[in-house]
Amino acid sequence: MRPLSFFVGLAASLAVAASPLADRNTGGYWYEKVKHNGINTGTTNSNYLVYRNVKDFGAKGDGTTDDSAAIQRAINTADGSTGGTVRSGGASLTGAPAVVYFPSGTYLLNTGLKNIMGTVLMGDPTNRPVLKAGSGFRDAVLLTGQAAGSVGLVAFFYEIKNLVLDSTAVAPAKAITLLQYSVSQACQLSNVMLNMPVGATGHTGIVTAGQLMPLLMNEVSIFGGGVGYSATALQLHLKNWYFKDVGTGIKVSDTLTQATFQGLRFEGCTVAIDASSGGSGHLSILDSSVANTPTFLVAATTTTPTNLQGSLVLENIIVDVSTVKIGTTNALTGSVTPGTTWIRGNIYNGTASTASPSLSNGLKHTTSRPAALVNSTGAYYTIAPPTYEEYDISNVLNVKDIPDLPVRGDGTTDDTPNLQIIIMSAAQNGQVLFFPQGAYVLTDTLHIPPGSRLIGEAWPRFVPRGDKFKNAKNPKAMIRVGNPGDVGVAQMSDFLFYTAETLPGLVMVEVNMAGDEPGNVGFFNTHFLIIGGLARLCAHLKPTSSVYWENSWATGQGNGVTGPGFGGGFLVEARMGTWMVGIGTEHHVLYQLNIHGAKDVYVGLEQGESPYWQGQGNTLLAPAPFADSLFPSDPTFSWCGATDAKCRMALYQFVTNSTGINLYGGAFWNFRAGPSQSLCSGDCQTNAVLYENNEKLYSYGIGTINDRNMVLETGPGGNVKTAAAVRDANFGVPLVGFTIHRPAFVAAYLRQSL
């Protein structure tokens, strides 16, 4: 054991002369200057490059040299050698991790760029670089954000941030798309600006096409062009987008199935949102404003009580003269002020012992939001993912660059003890901790104290190992954020929590502390992945916690698809204020999201999928294999018959004994069922959602496919019953079922809102 004097001396050596943040950054972005020693543990190529500065590959960034070939070379290469190994563009769960970095400058492009899976395209946030199409640009797309071999449902781990895309030099009538971004979960688009000529009818900012399942795209601004964003997706959350002088801000395709638009601003557009083509299955629009734009929203004319395509929820929408049109008829003029929700679709309300929907073509309802979750304007708090651009390189510490405390990140060495010392010291000294790409093995709980700011490079992995995580009756956290009663800052960005081992007592992340401001305890672009293993829980938000959790995919692959993986997704027992923005949680045994005994929780979008192995023909019925180690908050499935395989399936949402719960955008998909993995046709699962004994619960936009009962409740009358039953609205094979039969939707469930 090292003597105390060693740790005292170490703390002094790690400490950097602290100064106010305003004085810390003396110019340039720290990431460009930090030591780059990340490794790809998935390859035997010892020369593999994680970090690629495009200028090292010949790009000039001078606005006159064609940089297309140089940048593409930086994307494609494996080891940087001329004519060397090229990275694969095909589909996998993580791809080959890489960061392609753009220093500030203007990069002229005469041909389009194509990204590769596992790649972060990243600019300097202190002075965002510009990717500018030349006047003779030859292609139809400036930047294709995903590889041809991994489009849509298998396009994971792509990231684009801190960039400007520009087509102002291209003829206005020429057809050009600045960003084609057909991706799914574990992807990020953040802090991106798109510049197009005003009135350029041929120019489109962003297109998402085909069948895809993204979670969140955030902090995007679009200027000019004919269409800002052409939107197709099975589910999607947009947060903090700005549209200025765009013809149509958002063009909603016929196959945008479930979406939440939050914090949108439109200025000087002709139409803000055009959903007239048939529109989304359900669309929630929150905390948005429209100015100098004649029409805010054009919706399709048809809704039917069987599946309610085109249902809408509007909250806190501030307009000047804009209107909502259904077809050509004005359905709403003026703003929707805080405390009011405008709803179109099936509404479940009242306290009767039976639940029947009322079909609304657009009515205002008095509703509420918890005061702890909103700012002075009544809008939900939102936080931009931290870049720590305000920090100078002297205040950023690379965890693999401390000689006295070697950290390997090699997927083999136990990094727990040295990482713990580094994290504690950095928190005390106000330093940002940078984790280069790699796999950091943890054999015991890693404690994250107040004052911590951790940021990863292209999703480095935290990998739990060992006996301490194997006791299902005494679960143990791999990452523990704070202790009960702690208040302050603790943030983690761009990480992957990963296991392939059988660790039935493993809780990946436990949060105990509260932020001193919203978002000061936060997780951004962090994901959970289990392949071929077994674990208890992805994340547990304890009663004393207050956390902002954004853009997170918690998935069980391998065993999670063919057999048990994670017991549960997110367990929220927090009572201090919780924000969940763009969450995907799927294939877990008991539930995807469990809100129990909680207070003041906002969920902007939750995507969920059932475990494929559960259902007809399965004999390992929930709550097995965790029946002898259930938490008090876990569902027991006592409402099911003992051998009812369709009933004893994981719930997408399980909300009990809670108050002040505001849920939006439930995207709950059941594609396959049973050991045979047969495609679903009809009611492959009995119950999607269970709500019991709650107060001030507002649930908007519950969408299901292949579930018999959308909502099961213990309601005001006290008896368990079905609040909504949709049997055969959406049977069929995956994808085809979405476009032909459509999911079913509840626009608003208000029966436990008193």
C-alpha cells in the first residue's frame, strides 16, 4: 500500500493553478492540444489511428483549395499510411472508433463526403469550421452522415458536432442536400449550423430517409433554403432548433411515426412545420415560438379512432399571427400558453370505472408542469451537451497521461484504483477529465464525486469484471455518482457502459446526488450495451438524485435479444427533479423504464422494444430469471396468469406511486416474439404500459405496435382494467407494418392527472 505522503504529493502534482473560468481558456480548443493516445481494442493493428486532424492529411481549410479528397482520406484510413488499410463502412454495433477533427477554417468541397460507422466528425466549438460546397459542387449531398453499408436500423455510433455546412455558393435552383443523416440510436447531431441561400428552392438542409430510429438531434440552426429538415423516422426528438428565412422549416413525411419537437424557433419562414402529407403518427411540440411566419403547422385532414394517425399535442407555443391548419381549415389561432395543452386525437380522461376515449379534433385542456422542472417562462429546462470550451488545456487532464498513476484502457488491465485517485483529485482541483478511446476495466465501484467533469473520445468503454458484481441479491454499482445528500456538479459525456459477462448483481450506473442547477448532474450521449451477458440494471436514479439525462441508448444485444440480458433499463426513484431527453431502452427482462415513488419527472421521448425472446412459446416467464431477487419497485406480473407468456413480458413503462410525472412520445415497438423469433402479427404482447396509484401524471403520445392493451391501469376507481385496447391495428413484418398498418396512438392519458 502506498504511504499517505505519496497521495498528498500526487494531489499537488495533479493540481493546476486554479483560476476563474473566464480566465482559463487562453485561445483555441483544448481537444486539439491534448495528448492523443487512444487505442482501438478491437483491432490487432497497432498503428490504428483514433484521432485524425484533417490538416495532417493535406486539408488546408483556406477556402480556396479543394479539401474533399484529403478529408475523405482522413475518414477512411485505418493507420494513416498512404494506400494502407481502409476502415470498413459496414454495419456493426460500434464500428471502428475514430475522431476526424477539423480545426477552425473554411474547407472547400467540390465532391461530397461520406462518413463511416464509429466516427465522430468534430470541429472546434470556439470557432466552428465551415464545410463549404464550391460553386461547381458535383454531387447531390454535401455530407452523407452514415456509410452505405449501415443505413437506417443498423446505423449506430455516428456523431457530427461543432460544424457549419454551407451551400451559399451553389446555384439556388440546383438540388443539393447539405446533410443526409439516416441513422439510428447511439448517434449525435449537435451544435451544427446549416447555411443556404435565402429563397433557394433546390436546397435542403437535412434529410433523414428510409427506416431509421434516431433518438435526439439537438442545438441545430438552419438559415435559408427551400426546406430546412425533411423528416422521416420511426421515432425522433428534436431539441433547440432555430430556423431563419427557410421556405418550409420542417417537412414531415408520411412515415415520421413518433416525434417530440422541443424548443424550436421559426423566424421569417413561409410554413414552420408541414405535416400535410399524412403526417406523423403522433407529434408533440413543446416550448416553441413562431414569428413572421404565416402558418405554424399544417396537419393532415384524416384521423380515425382505430389508430389515430396524425394526433397532436401542443404546449407552450408562442406565436404572433401564425395558425394551425388541418388541411385548409384553421384549427387554432394564437398561442398555447403555459398551463394549457392543445390536443388532437384520442383522450382518456375522467374517473369512471371504465375508460373510453373521447376523440378530439383539437381542444385546449388545463394541465400542469412541476415547478421544479421549468424555467421562468414555463419551459422545461434544457442543457446543451458540454464541450468545456471555456477550459484551457492546462485545466484538462488526460487520464492516460499521468506517469505515477498508469491507466491503460486496454480492455485487460484493472484500471479501478488509479482511476479512482485521479477522479477524486481532479474533482477537488476543478479539472476536466479526458478519457481517450479505449476499454477501461473496473473490478469495483468507481465513485464520481461532486466537482467531476468527465468526457470521452468516441465512446470509450467502461467494462465491469469480477466477483463483486455477481451477487443478484446484493447488487453493486459499477459507476456511482455522488452520495445521498451531495449537491453540485457531476457530468459524463460520450461514454459506453459495456459488458459481455454474466454479472447478475451489476448496476451499471447509480446516481445519488443532485445538481445545484439543472443539468449540473448530467449524462450526455452515454449508452449501455450488453452482448452475450447478464446484468441487473442499466441505471438507477435514487430518491436523493436530480439528473439531466440526454441522448442515451440502453440496449441488450446478443443475450438481450435471444435470452435475458439486463433485468431492467432505467429505474427512476428520484424526487428532486429529473429530465430525460431522447431515451432508447430496449430488450430488458422486466421493464424498459420504471418510475417508482418518484416526483417531478419529465420524459421527452422514450423508445422501447420488447425482448424478442419473450412472448408466445417462451417458458422463462417474467419476472424470471430475477424472481428471487426483485427490488421492491419491480413489477411482479401478479396481474397475469401463471403461464400466460404474452402477459408476462417486459413493460415499456411502469409508473407507480409517483407524482408530477410528465411523459411525451412513447415509441413502443414489438417486432418479434418467442424463441423462434417469429415476426409479430397482431397482439404479440398483452400490455404495453402500466400506471398505478399516481397523481398529476400526464402521458402524451403513447404509441404501440403489436400490443393488445396500450395502457393497463389501477385507476381512480381502484380496479385494474384496460384503458385502451388496440388489437390488430399494426400487424405485419417490421417496417412494412409501420407504413401499411401503422402503430396505434393515445394522444393523451389524463386519468391519473388529479
